[in-house]
Amino acid sequence: MDALRLKGVGYAYSDGTKALDRVDLTIGSGERVSLVGPNGAGKSTLLHILDSLYIPTEGELEVAGIQVNKKTAPQATMRAGLLFQDPDDQIFMPRVWDDVAFGPINMQLDEQEVRRRVDRSLALAGVSEYAERVPHHLSFGEKKRVAIAGLLAMDPEIYLLDEPTANLDPASRRALVNVLRSLDKSIVLATHDLTVAFELTTRVIVLKRTVLYDGDFRGLMARPDILAEANLELPSIPRLMAEWKARSGLDFEVPTTMDEALDLLDREFDRRG
């Protein structure tokens, strides 16, 4: 069963502004997908639709086998978990521990399981030390990590992440990437950070109200027209290696990640002795 299926999905706000137009997508169970595009492209709107918080004004949406409409939306919402771009939209309890526990408690889990999930999620998100703190006294980046802990505690089938690494320091960003990499779940990651997208996913969807590109990263690297239209810049590693390829005259497939680049350099230096 596919995690998500969209057929001809469109969405218009109450003032008539059209945020999405004829979006066709199928995301398989366990698949990891990046959603990229310029500001105002509809990425956040699409994530809200995938979480069944917004009902499409056009087309059909299926979440984990559930055909979404106003009646079935609450059931579909339980299958997916959305990390909002702004953590202040997600955090509301007086204590961090209570905020992370809110979801599991409302899932009617027993006290022991709630405590296990909360403690584990706080540790994974690197915020165990904040358990007794007031969330709104934390920095933006710290709030983002608390919101991520709350999502991890609910353990949904589908993770919908809106700019999860925004405003995180490098160490926190790396820790989050490692957590997300360990999840055996379907993930849709909306981000401006193509480095994170390259690390965590193998499929990229370029959105600008409609789908401009849907494929792998190497295919996107070969489409400068799409990159320009979506105001996207490739991460430093692919740009560096593409420049080295041009200057050296060597023939190789440009790496997309640091690990791939290091493997290529090791092979080249071994070849040269």
C-alpha cells in the first residue's frame, strides 16, 4: 500500500489565491522524498494537505489507504505527523515534558508507555535537559527540537517535516539528520537546505504550485533550467566536484554527498599511487 497518493490535487485559499494546481504524486511506503522550491511555491500548503489539515479544493488525496474527505480527515491525520515550520504553532504546554507527552497521552497509551516514549524522544532530539523547562523560554532552535521530540513520541507512519533543520546549530543539525536517517518510515521533507535533502532522500520533487520535476538528484543536477526557475542552488560538494571534473578533464559521475566524494577521491588517489 502506498503511503500517499495525489491525483490532480489543487488548493485555493478563501480569497481565491491558488496555492497548488494539478499535483499528481505517489509516494511509496517507507520512501523518503524531498520537497523543494522557492518561497511561496506551496510546499507548506502541500504538507498541510498531506496531513489532512487542509482538504484539497480539487482532485483526490489518499493517505495510508484512506480516501480523504471532511469525514475521514481525522482518521487520516492520525496516520501522519506534521512538523510545522514555526515551532510556536506546535508547542503550547507549560512544561517541555508535558508537551512531548501530549500526543501519546491523547493516543490513550498507558502511563508506562507514555513515559518510555517521551524519555526516548527527548533523548533522540537532544533535549532531555530541557524536560522541566518552560517551552516558550527556549530559543527558536531549541523549540524546534522540542517539536521534533513531540513528533517522534507519536511515532506516526508518515513523517511530514517542514524545514526541520532551519535555525539549528551545526551539531544539532547533524544530530537531527542522524535521527531522521534511523527512522524506518515514510518521510516527506520540505526544505531549502539541499545538503540535507541529498543526505536523507533519494527522490526530489521540485514544486512551484505544480510539480516541475520529480526524480533523482542527478537528474535534477542535469536540469539547470529547473534549478533556475525554482531559485535552487546545488550544495557545495556537488558544485565543487563538478568544477574539479571540468578542470581535471576526468570523466566521472558527480557525487551528491560527502561520502560519495570521499570514495571518488580515494579511488583516484589510489589509481595515481
